[in-house]
Amino acid sequence: MRILVTGASGFVGKATVNALSKRDGIEIHAVYNRRQPEAVGNVTWHKADILNKEEAETLIANICPSHLLHLAWCAEHGTYWKDHTNLTWLSASINIAQHFIKYGGKRCLVLGTSAEYDWAGSEPLNEFTTPLIPLGLYGGSKLGLYWALKRYFEQESISWIWTRLFNPFGPGEDPRRLIPKTCLRLLRGEHISFDAGLSRRDFLFVDDVGSALVHALLSEAVGPVNIASGNPVSIRDVISQIAYQYDCSDLVTFDGPDTANEKIDVVIADITRLQKECNWHPEKNFQERLKETCEWWKINKSK
């Protein structure tokens, strides 16, 4: 089994390569574009700009992977929702899929997003029953790629799986995102004021994301699969738990009532397919993983 991983130097990509390296009998090829990550296990690294069609084909032709984990996409915090590069990645991803099949590929996993779903309801988002109404250019581009590749892989009789990722977190996350930003501000002794914080989200530790993606790729599941915990946590609880870990709950205040009379914004996943068809369960719960994350940021706060 020869696996090619795109986006391997990213937040999720590094955790996925690490999870793959723990498996026996797999030849791992990982792609980076700017700076090569630290060596992990039996991984062969390749520097390539896969947005360049010729460069992407040369890479795939030289490796001839049997399996593809396509994780690469634009992910710059604060801009990726509207970034026109989403369209570039849509086109490049189709190109990569075509070359993967051309050079003998057998099974492909592509990373999608929870932003493909309609978030208007309060029930867990299900791969087959929840309406697909994407958010922004990011969600729309991912969903467009999903429909194109679904028909293409089915037509070419290629085994494929489309994983919809919810909210990964953990060591090394972009410090501008909610959890690391809160950790760093509290570690600096800053007072933070939030709204009621009653929105509920589905968070999953990044190492668990990597493990889940590997389980999904190596399973026999076909089609869309949610990558999430299935356990909703309010933003208020997340912030409060971080403050508790740093013994500075007095630095955090929440505006508004403790309970809301109006409908609470809820975005959580149905992970039945992930558990049953991919045989995956997280090793630890959210509270344990958040504690690990807080400890990491305490040590690495200057990075």
C-alpha cells in the first residue's frame, strides 16, 4: 500500500501523517510546499506546488500511489471563507484526482467540511438526511468538488470517501483561532469579555482527527463521513474550562443570561458512520484533550 498525502505539513496533515506512520506495511509519501516538517517515522517527503498542473502530475507519476489522502486547501484564518483561491483549489483537486486515477490509484479520501451543510437546524448533521446548503465560497467550493468527484469516481469505479471535518483543535493550532487565542490571552493575564457563549459546537482533538482520517481511508466505507466527536460543547463551557485550567476564572465574564429564551445555535455531527463503518472512537474525552492543549500552550506561549 503506497499512500500519498497532500497538505501534509498543515495542522491536520501533520497529525494524519503521524497516525499513518504508526501503521505497519504502508509506504507513506507526504507533500509540502514551503517548509518541510520534522521527520516522522517512515515518511518520504516531497516538495511540490500541487496547484501547478504539470508539477502535480509529475509528482503523482513518480509515486504511483495506490491510495490518496487529499487534505490540501486554502486555510488562512480570517480569509478562507471568501478567498478566491477556493476556486483554484477546486480546479486543482479535480486535476489531482484525474492524475491519481491515470497512474493506477485505487482509493481516494478527500477532506471536506461541515460548512457544506445547512446549519439552520438543531439536530446532529447527518451525511444523507441533512440538506446541503453551503456557507460562503469556501463551503460552496468544497461542495462543488464533492459532487464532481462523486460522479467521477463512481463513473470510473474508484473507491472513494469524502470526510466532512468539524472543529479540530490542539497543539500548534493557528493562534488566532478561538481556543489558542483564549489560552494566550489568559496566560498574559488579560481580562476577556464574551457574549452569552451559548452556541454549541463539535470539537475534536487534532490527533484524533488524524486517527479518524486514517481509519476512514483504510475502511471499506464509501461516500461522505463526518469527522467529529458527536458531543456538543458550548463556547461558554470551552472558555470556562480553559480559565479553570489556568486558575483565572476571574478574568472571564459573559454578557447576557445564563440561558436563552431563543433558539441556541447548534452545529454538531452525527458520527454513526465513523463509529460503525470506520470502527473509530476517540481515545480520550474533550475535557482531557482540552487540558492537554492548555498545558501545551502554557509551555509554548512564546511561539
